[in-house]
Amino acid sequence: MNKPETVAVIGGDLRYVYLAGALSEDGCRVLAVGFDNTDLPPCVAGCTDAAQAIALSDAVLLPMPVSADGKTVNAPFSRLCIPLEQVYAAVREGQPVCAGGVSEEIRAAFERRHIAVWDYLEREELAVRNAVPTAEGAIQLAMEELPVTIDGASCLIAGYGRIGKVLSRMLCALGAEVTVAARKCADRAWATVHGCRAVHTEDIASLPSMDVVFNTVPTMLFDRRVLASLDRRTLLIDLASRPGGVDFKAAAEQHLKTVWALSLPGRVAPKTAAEIIKSTVMNIWKEAGV
């Protein structure tokens, strides 16, 4: 069996509305909790009791992130709070739980009850495919905020991981002048092969002015010193996950325009993001023998 017959989708943003519908179209019976303040696909059963939905399900799917406060499930479309303790108590041993961005505290709470949790945010296939809507969303933000076209714009990409690779390819295709800053020699070599100028990350402060800087590195790369080297007209878009890579307080003091663009796939392409999550969860279920 490659997928459970009944799945409880507990909480989440618009991605999980689409996800519930996609799972239903794939033949799963879906019980959705935490969506009383929005419309669900007609094939999805909306519930208000998380414990009941979990009891009736073969598998549980929690959102990304699971919780914003460590006490309740992240459920922006719900008028009611869904306590994490209610979820912990309802999940039975052997019932597969998939979630995104599982904190150590949440994992420990499940493990104390001998419940295995699969974190789909840690899966490489999700990270690779999420790079596409992230890059598209970053370019959309730049188009909205810049006074110039992307064609001909000078762009710096800090970091050459999954997002950096996809973003540089898209920007080059749009006619941008792209510089990649990376620590690894191999990354700089690949960036050059792909038509970008490449520099070491330590040399960012000595670069000429840029129209837009995209940071993908989740460490404090753009500190007060580096920010001081940027032109005041430069747009700085931070794509890095928490804690981010920009000193936003220093950026505000220096009157730099910054955007911390978290969770772009869910904001700019929720249906695509839902399909990516569904595919990843399906892989987990298959590997786990659900």
C-alpha cells in the first residue's frame, strides 16, 4: 500500500487547502481540521475536532511550520486554537505523522509517546523543487520594488545552493547582469560556467553598486559593515530561512530597503507548493511501507 486510505490534514495555510484537495483527487479520504474560516474543496470533509479526525485516520499530516508558539498548531484559517497536546494525545503508536520544520521540542513530545515523525522539510526532493517557486517569487518581488527592469539590472546572489543556482539561471535568462558570491571554489566555477560573474563571499563589501541583492545564506552575512558598503538605492531581498542573513536593524538605520521573503512558495504559488509537499509525503509513505 503506497498511501493511506484516510488522512487527517491538521492546520496550515493555503498550501494545505490545495494539498487536501490533491490528496482527495488521488483517492485518499481527507479529514481537514483548522479550515473553518475558508472554503475547502468539495471532496474534502471539514472537521472541528482534531482528536476525532486523527482517530478516524490512517495517517496524520501537520503543516509547515508545525507551530508558531510551541503550544498550538499553525492554523491561520481556523477561528479556534488547536492545542498541540490534543494532537499528541490523539495520535496512536504506529500511526505515521508527517510534518514540516519539526522543532526538537515537538519531536521529543512525539517520541515520548513512541510516535515516529517524518519531517518533509528535510527531504532533498522538496528542497530542490521548492527552489523554483522561491526563485520566481524573488524575481516577482524585485520587479515590484525596483525602478528598473530586470533586463540589464545588476544583481548579486549571495550563496550558490539550490535557490542560488535556480535564481541565477532565471535572472540570466531575463537579461540581468548576475554576480554570484560563494565561499566554495567549485560553486564559483559552476557560476562562471553558467554565465555569471563569480566572487568570494568575503569580497561582497568591495563590489560596485548593485540594483538588487538576493541573499540565500542563513547566517549573518550582511552585517553592519557589509551593509555600509551597499548603495542606498540597492534593494536587499533576504531569501534565507530563520534566523536570516541580514541585520535588519542596521539596514533600517542605514535607510536600505530590505525585504525578508520567508515562505515564498506558499505565498506566490500555493498550488504548486501543495503538489511538491504531496509528492514528498507520498515518497515518505512509500518508503515507510504505509
